[in-house]
Amino acid sequence: MGILIFIVIVLFVAGGLLILLRSANSHKIPDNVKSIPYSDEKDD
């Protein structure tokens, strides 16, 4: 019975890590996006 609980815990941890890894890789900024520098002048 203890081995079954251990296997279930390992599966939950592995699944959680895979979900975190997948979500971390899905929000990468493309290489062709350039940052726009702030201007010192205000456009009021």
C-alpha cells in the first residue's frame, strides 16, 4: 500500500513540474520584437 501511495505522489510531482515547464516555455518573446526606448518628452 505504501508503494502505491509513493507512486501516486511521484506522478503528481512529475505532472506538476511538466505543467510548470510547459507554461514557462509558452510565454517567450519572439526574437524579432524590438524594445521601444522611452522618450524624455511627455506627449500631453
